[in-house]
Amino acid sequence: MKNARQVACSALLVMVSAAPCSAQAQPVAGAERSGLEQWPRDLETTLALSAAPPYLRPDATVYVLDPAQGYVLAKKGSNGFTCYVQRTDYTRAYFRQDYVVPECQDAEGSRTIAPVEFEVERLRAEGKLSPDDIRHVVAEGFRVGVYHSPSRPGIAYMLAPVAQLNGGPGALVTVPMNMPHVMFFAPNLSSGDVGGGPLMGTYPYIVNSGPMAYMIVNIGETEKARINRESRSLLSQACAYRAYLCLHESESDHGAR
């Protein structure tokens, strides 16, 4: 007799295989199908690790994205942290190439959140589902118990000196961001529950309200300046690779998840 998890997994597999491909799905192979591009591995690895504090980087696990199959292991670590560059915001209605979000999950985030984000990229790479289909798959996965919110307090680091994020709630354009911050797990909480401040502000605030919500605390200006100084080489490499990752003075203090 199947246990509850097996039943849930079977239900999700049936749903994925039966999900209709909308007009937004790309009916061609490889990177063209998914809208994903292959990054230089050294640059992607360095950018992923820059999300973590320096003392965690040597022993962190790193995954890089293969446009044909999703994330693949680039470096095996031993401290429980998993670093990668997220390339898809599944909550939006379409895929972008210029969504670039380095993050590093602790052991609990590696167990619960990373598998969801990895599955999103795998499904996108597969090219059979539209962005709206994938959003439905994730919601259904949480509903039937295939995916789970973090079960304990924990942290995801986003200390990278540059990211390319959506320009605000519901925005369909991305903007460059120089805003190192830390994210604490806050599943199913809202800013009202914790007295959160404005988005991108000085005080803690909630983003992505739902099973993978976070409470965000921005790094102080002194620490951000230090990160920027120590990351000059990475900032130059990222800018040389893609113009949308070039930071200008007017962009140094804004951006949104």
C-alpha cells in the first residue's frame, strides 16, 4: 500500500504530465525552448558563492544551471549550505533571460526551498510547460504535500553585490540591484503579522507571502560598501558578460524581489 507521500507524488506527476502547454511555452529544443542561456561556469560559480558570507564559501555546495536539464552539481560542500543563481521567478506570468538572483540556502532551506526552485528550473528547461503551468505545479505540490515549507527558523543569504530582480510586486520588468541582504524563513506570514516596514526599506519586511515567504533584513551601508570593495573583480566580470548586470550610481540602491 502506498504511503501518503507516494500518493502525493503520483498525483503531482499525473498533473504535470496532463498540464496543457499554453501559447507561452516554447516548442523548440534546448536553450531556445526554455529561454535559458548557458553561463560561463566560473562566473556562475563565483556569483553563486558571493551570496554567502566569506567564511561559508569554501565548504558550501554550488549548483550551476544547464539550460537543457536544470541545475547540475558544480562543487560538493560539507557545511549544509547550497548556493546557486536562481533564473526563474515562477510567480510571474512569463520567462525572462535577465532574471539573475544569487542565493545561498542553509541546511533547512536546502532541504525544503532549494528542491522547489530546482524543480522550477528543470521544468522550464524541459520546455513542456508555460510559466503559468509551472506556477500551478508548485502550488499543487505544496497542497498535496510533495513540497514543504521550512520546519524550523533558518536563513538564506543574498549578499551578492549584484542581482537582476523584478522591479516591484507584479512588475514585468527587471532592474539591477546592489542590495545585499539576509532572508529569514517566514512561511505564510505577512508584513502585518510582524509589523514589517516598506519593501526595500530600512526595517524588516516580508516578501513572497506564502509557503516560501521570507523576512528580509538589509545589510547596513558600511557592510555593503565593504562587500562592493571586495567584489570589484566580480562586478567587472558580470558587467562584461551581460550589460544588464552593469551597476550605475543611480541603480546602486534599488531593486525589488
